Amino acid sequence: MSGHSKWATIKHKKAATDAKRGAAFTKMIREITSVAKAGGGNIETNPSLRTAIERARSINMPKDNIENAIKKGTGELPGVVYESFMFDAYGPGGVAMLVSGLTDNKNRTTAEVRNLLSKKGGNMASPGSTSFLFSKKGMISVDKSKANEDQLMEIALEAGAEDISTEDKEYEITTDPSNFIAVKEAIESKGIQISSSEITMVPSSYVKVVGETAKQLLALMESLEDNEDVQNVYANFDIPDEEMEKISAE
């Protein structure tokens, strides 16, 4: 899970900056509106909405913004209709990528994403070229200082988790998307603090990248995620810890 966890760490560090400039709020409003439109405005019957609201609260989105986004999705308030997209792509070093999001103009978004990729050493790929390398999973991270590994494993597996792995500073719990909420709640019910949790696309294999290629790849991913239509960028890279720390410091 190294590639996933490292990119997640970078994203969490820059989340506060994104929130300040409103970018994170804009993306969350789109996501909440979209999942409310697809599954209704009740968090008890729409787990995707519940997850989105939790993420919105984690970046301190005002309650009114959340409620209005839900109402736009359910039709109680007028709003823009967003179409979801998922683009297959390749980044520097032959890294497989998936770029997903929500747009009100797919032609515009396609052109913008294609342009960003070509500027930074990547290229758009034909549908299905990279998506077969990824599986949809729930990912929950717990800081090692917050839990005992054996206890965490017992709680997570009993609640339906698929696996638990040990990274540098965290435990990473993998779940089927359908069991994500149950596992998350089971961990939290034992007073264990979760550092991050999300439904994501996990690659089946990784490509090691170093040096300028690694720097170029991370710059590309950040540029893509800065696009207001892009919600998530997934990639199967593996960058050594010491190199990742050096790039992050820069």
C-alpha cells in the first residue's frame, strides 16, 4: 500500500491550505450533491453520503454548506447537474493512473486533463488501459501510537476488514467498500483515533520511481487535483521513503 499511503499523507498535509482557498469546499459540495442525488439525502440509507459528510466536517466545512449541498442533490434547491468521469492515463515512468471527478462539461474537462498530462510527462490512455490494475477498497489509517496492533487487528477483522498492514508510522486497514462504515465504527467505538479514512482505488502492483521522475510525477498529480473538476487521482507508484521526504520538504 506504500504508494497509496504516501500520496494520502501528502494530500492530508496540504488539505488545510486547500480549505483556506476554498478549493476543498468546492470539491466537497460537488461530491455531497452528487451522492445525495444518486442515493438520497438520508445518511442512514446512503453510506456514501455519510462518508462524504464526515470528510466535509474534517475540513471544517460549515453546516449550512453541507445541508445546502444535500438539498441541491435531492432537488429541494436548484443546482448544477454534474456528470461523473474516470479517465485512464499514464504518468512519468510508466506509472498507471486513474483520474476521477465530477463535471458540468465533460468536453472541457477532458481537454483540460489531457493538457495537464501532456505538459508534465503523462498522457491520456484508452478506456480500460489502467483501470483493470485498480480495485475499489475502503482504507483506514491508524497512527501506531494510538493502538496496539493485535487489538486493532482483532477489532478490524471481527468487523469485516479484509487485511491490516504495517507501514512506517501507521497501520492500514483494507476493507470491502460495503464493510467500510462497519469497520470504521467498530474501531472508533473502542476509543481508537483514526488518522484518515476513505473509499479509494488500490492498485494491484506498483512501479518504483526515483529522482526527477518521482518529482515530476508528484507535480503532475498535484496539478491534476488542483483542477476544480477532479476529485481524486489514483496511481500505482512506489517512491522510497527518503526520496518522498526530500520532495515533500521542497
